[in-house]
Amino acid sequence: MSTLSRDEVARVAGLARIDLTPAELDRLAGELDVIVESVARVSEIATPDVPATSHPLPLTNVFRADVPEPPVDRDAVLAAAPAAQDGKFLVPQILGEDA
Amino acid sequence: MSHAVVDLVDYDDAIARFDPVIGIEVHVELGTRTKMFDAAPAGFGEEPNTSVTPVSLGLPGSLPVVNGTAVEYAIRIGLALNCSIAQTCRFARKNYFYPDVPKNFQTSQYDEPIAYDGHVDVELEDGTVFRVEVERAHMEEDAGKNTHVGGSTGRIHGAEYSLVDYNRAGIPLVEIVTRPITGAGERAPEVARAYVQTLRDLFRALEVSEARMERGNVRADVNVSLRPTPQSPLGTRTETKNVNSFRSVERAVRHEISRQAAVLDAGGAVVQETRHWHEDTGTTTSGRVKSDAEDYRYFPEPDLVPIAPDRAWVEEIRAALPELPAARRRRLQGEWGFADAEMRDVVNAGAIELIEATVAAGAAPAAARKWWMGELARTAKEREVELAELPITPTQIGALQALVDAGRINDKLARQVLEGVLAGEGDPEQVVVARGLEVVSDDGPLLEAIDAALAAQPDIAEKIRSGNLGPVGAIIGAVMKATRGQADAGRVRELVLERVSS
């Protein structure tokens, strides 16, 4: 039983900004389907009395004291950027997302 | 983006035929020393990209650690909003691509906010109390700042490229979301403004943020929808983003009510969308909504463990909450003995702190109120500034009143002293000395002036001598004039009577 349609894969790829060819979409729809079905088997074991887990470690409340540490050197950071100007990262024109 | 001009429906007309429902999301930047998930200093106004670390830049391999103080502040806010504090809650990733979000997701909270189910009582200008239900308050992080370069207006439209500063990226935020606010009717815009103002005051009292609107420490998104009657189901809402002053919140709600009424009148349907607020024109325009804009694919943040605030800790925070603004107002009103209307005027004028400090400087509450709500309120209005922005301090008002109380100056002179202080001539004492404004308490000069006045008006002097005290005012007036108002009129009267009977 297929749970993931080709259209769904195309939509998710779009959200993730991954440009896929039609051939890749066909192949990935099948492969992702296998992955999703495999993961779905967890629900056969996890009955409603098993709480959802987002983390493998049985830890809570890992906090840091509110004490500043030196930030990283700006020149070093900007040197690693594709482009910079006036101490800022320079990014290409942002199209039509906001006004 | 569309700048289509819509004919607005007159506000009163819109309200007569539609019931507005509003909802408000307020973001507050917490005043912690470091960011939410890393130890970069969280300051204001530093050079671009000088408060960044691998975590706030979203570099591969960097791992976030939660700022415990930020969690405490969030709990403080939740408790002050009468919320329940979650037994356990998690962070989630809100995924979207935008240059000011370096990780390509914002670390936020989704289905498990730290605080939920609260309410806040909002007092309107006429004293009406309106309860706003709070759905949730959750923790998240701020984004960086984009500057659009090229194009004519510095806006994104027509920009050639953008510059990004990540100093703000990762600053702790708490977002507070109301339930739909119904029943406000024509006062919906006023309720919206008062709500945001109440939260701002609360943040300051809780000492969780400087809460300066002009710096963007507090930002509001305003949802508005209309329905034919209060019994109808909720209409389609719009969300106007980043309305960043109290006045703008009120104007934005008002504008959306008029605009949506026009759309509905024309037989159209309100589009559920994000709208942008334009301060200059007082209007909103549609933000082009991308089809996937709302598909954030939230999932639990795997790099952070759940937060389970210990109940003893929560109770400790509750016990340490400072006196909140509403309770403080009630207490001060009692202590000062102000009538309800007097207190409301003081609150609306933003004069509570000023009067409190003036009283602390030794003035009687009534005297403190008289100065701030009288001469100074008039001056502030003339200069078009807030009371607190006047170049005079509560300490100086206290000193001024002390001079009056000691009889060294009278009310009339005090106003001149005030004028001098406002003009930057120094403290009241200095102005009194420099301008020579002290009441003439030495009888010598007064008697001289009285003798001169009596000699100048012999007929009046004669009348007074013969027991007709009617015209004594004319002599007192002449003496006051001769001493440039610096005499105590009561003392002058005594001396005049002594003089004519001797």
C-alpha cells in the first residue's frame, strides 16, 4: 500500500528547496514509501500508554547559566561567507516573500 | 504586492453592521544577558555581527543549550498572566527559509507551550475593566535583521541585494497569544491598544524586559475578523504583522474593521492572509502569501531535552513576583487618597512613577499631583512630549514644593521657578537665587513699599483710617506690584492695618 504519492514527494522537495528531476521523483516516491512504512511499524508496538519521546536520553531541564562568553571574531566569520559588506552578510535579492 | 486602494467604510457605520473579533500576538524580547540557546551577549546597538557564536549562526555541529534565566522569565510572565505552567514542555523546530534565520528553522514551541490558559484584566481609559483570555505563552528565539540595499525606499521591493546582521538572532522571545477577543464591539481598537500597553507595563514590572516599543523589544501582530452579529460564527481573519506602537495597534484594528466591512459590503470575501502595516498612511496592504508559507513542518527539537519546571521552583518564582501594575495602582491610590477620576487621569498621563518619586522626594501627594497634572501637563502638551520627557525631575519638584511649604516662595513665584528649571537654569534653589524670587519676609522693605503706596493714594489711606477696610486691596495690590509679587499678601495686609491704626 503506497502512502506517499509522487505529488507529495514533489511538494516536500519544494519545501526543502531540493530540485528533483521527474526520474528522481519516481524513484524517491518508492524509496520514501518504504521508509515511511518501516517507521510506521513503531505504532504497532507503541500503544497509547507509551509517551511520545523526542529525545533518547532520559534527561530534562538542562540549563545554562546566563553568563556571556566571548563571541566569535567577526572577520573570521565573514571571511567564510560567500559575500559580505559593511560587516554584514550579503545575500542575493530576496524575492517576493515579504514586503 | 498589491497597493489597491479600497474605499473604506466609515468606522461607526462598519461597527453598526458588524461585530469585530480581534486576537493579538505579542512578542517580547527578554532582557537576559545572553541569548536563548548560546552564551553570545544579548545587547543592543553593537556593531553588526559582533554578538554571534556558532550556535546563533547555525553552523554545522553547533549545539544549543537553554538559558535557564530565560525559562525563569517565561515562567514569571506566565504566572503574571494567570496561566498554568506546563508540567513538561518541549521546543520544536519551525522550518522555513529566510536569510535572517541562519539555521533554516526557528527554535520555538509548538504544541507544548510553557504557559497556557491565562487571562489579563485590561483597564480602559474611562476605567472600564475588560478581561482578555490568554491562550498560551511560549518561548522562542528572535531572527536576525535584514537591510535591503538598492531600490528606492530601502524596502525589499526593488532591492538588489540584502545585508544580514545576526546580532539579534537567538535573542530570547516570549510570544503571548490571546484567545479570540469578543464582546469589545466599537471599543475593539481601544481594547487592543490597552492590552498591549498592559502587557508592556507588566514586562517592566516583572523586570523581564526593558520593553521599549521604539526599539522593537515588544512587537504585536493583530488579528481582526468581522461577523454580522455576536451570535454568528467567527469570520475570516487577517493578521497584520509588526505593529509596533500603542497608537498603531489601535489604528491598525480600526483600519482593518473599515477595510473588511468594505470588502464584505461589496459582496466580496475577506482573504485569510498576512497584511503589512504602513505607519505613514495608517493603512494595511496584502503581503503576498506563498502557497507553502504556513507549512512549517514543526517537529520536536532533537538537540534539546524537555523542560519540566519543578513545582517548588514555580512556586518560588510565584512567591517572588513583584507587585503587579494593577495592584500597585490600587495601593498608591489608597495611599495618596486620590479620587477614582483623579487616579485615572494620572494613569492616562503616565504620571504614576513621577508622582511616586515626587512624593518620595518629600512632597505631599496632592501637591505632587497638582504640579504634574497642572503646569507640567500643560507644558508637556505645548511641547508635544511625554511628561517624563520634560527636563525636570521629581526630585526638583519635591524641592520646589519644599520651598513653597517653607513659605520662601508663594504659588505665583513657584510657577516662575518652575519655568526657570524647565529652561535649564538649574535646581529650584538656584533659580530662586539667580532670579531673586524669594518672598520678601523682611518687614522693612514691605513697610517702605506700604508707606509709598499710602502716600501715593491719600484718599484711600484716609478711608482705611476712618475704618472703611474696603479699599485695602488697592494698597496690597500696589505693594505686591512694587515687590514684583514677592511679598506675602497676608503679611502685607497685617502691616497695612498696623500702619494706619498707629
